[in-house]
Amino acid sequence: MATADDDALYVLTAVLLTPAQFPSVLGDDYPAACTALGLEPYAEGYGLVLGQDGAGARWTVVIDDVSLVAVAIASWDCGMEYDLSPDERTVVAALPGWPLDVATAAPGLPAPHDPDREEGDRAPLSPPDGEGWGPAQRRLGADEVALQWADWRAQMDEDASPEEPGGGDGEGEGGNGDSAPPADGAEGTASVRDPYDGVRRALAELRGYLEEAPPVGRVRSAFATGEARMLRADGPGWSLVARTDDMAFVLLDDEPREVLPVARGSKLPALLEALDAMAVRPS
């Protein structure tokens, strides 16, 4: 991205930061994600280009050429090479560090490290602690459930049913989420035992989104198999993953690494349909 080797950015990966598709590690919605990076939440969005400079330091370069980043990501996803070289005129900001884990490094450079800081410089971006649990880890966990939906769905079929909930303890990454009978999306029908108080609160807040629109990006809809859609929604202390033709899963700040099933029941289908109708979607 620059002519001098020391100033060049050796691109490793890139992600979109748009109302419909943003790194959920940064916030519950698009404006919150932008605020985490010191950006204005423009409707057109941004592209985040993650790489190293000539000294090996980590940098996140924000550009306003969203289409360029989208094409690069689509090419890489298809196993094709794509030289992502943004024009300097598209650069909005260069932020030290990376907000996400990046498994690769540029060949021939020192190992990735944070750039040197001077007094008054902003702290480098960094991924959340993988050993801890909080809003960022909860949202990342929900992203993983969405990515591995078939595996989680199969686990619910094997480990639990509304009639005979499984007896696992939910330990380990993700947990099996069957410490109480699955809710069915209707208030008052699930077990009164925790952690389903938190699940009912999340479902009630989701219904509130239908009455008063939340910040953009709180509810997002993406393609799933067949004619179904995959929904991702977040709120204070909770995240939801659901397929419009199936059940849902909820993760809570108050229940570390637990993935709590919400059975389809009688009320959930209508709620998911209404949420899908108001959700933002990738263009």
C-alpha cells in the first residue's frame, strides 16, 4: 500500500464492517462496532485490512472501498488468489494491532507484534482473552454455533429432548446446554430454574425489538441451506442464533460457555419470521 518497504502493509486477511456483516467481537451492533474502532457508523460501511508493516508490526487499515474487500474475501473463500492492494485515497484510518486472531504471518518479516507506542497514542487493538468470558467471547461463541449449526443441532437431538433433558454439566468450550429443559420461545413455558430466566429475558427483549427498532445490526439475517435463513441477534448480556425453519440457541454472559437450546414450540416460529423481516441482510 506504500512504496517504501518500511511503510508497506503486507496484507494477511480482511473483514467487512457493514451494518449487515461486522466482527461481532467488536460490539452488539454496527454502531457499537464502529465506536470500538473510533469510526463513524456510515451506512456504506468499511473494509478492515489486517496486515504487518515492514518491521512486522500489526496494523488494521480501515478503507472505505467496501466492494474491493468483499471481492477479495469472496475470492479467498473460493480458494483463489487475490491481490488486495487498496488505493491510499481509500484509507480512512490506520489502527495499531488487530481486533481478531490472525493465524498467519507475512513471510520474511519478524513475528507479528504491536508497534511501538508514543505517549498519547491509542492502545493497540487486540483479540479478547480466550480464557475469559464476557460479551466479546459470548458473541464469538454465537458466531461459532452459527458456523457449526449442523453439529450443534445434531448434538441437541442426541443429548436432550423436551421430555428427557440430558444430564451433562456443560463444561468445556460451548457446553452442551442441557442443564434445564429447552424453552419453546413462549413466555412461562420453560422451566423456572436458571439459566432459563436469562433465556426468557432474551426472548422478551427480542419481542421488544419488534415494537421499537434496535440499533442497526442488532438482528442480522444470512443465507442458510434450502429456503431458510440464519438469524444472529444480540442484546445486553445475551446472543441468539436461530434458523427460521428450526430451533434457536442462546448464549448468556451469566452462563459461561453454555449453549442453551430453545425448542421450536408454538411461539418461536412467528418470532423468528418477524425478526427475519426486520433484520439487515448482506447486499
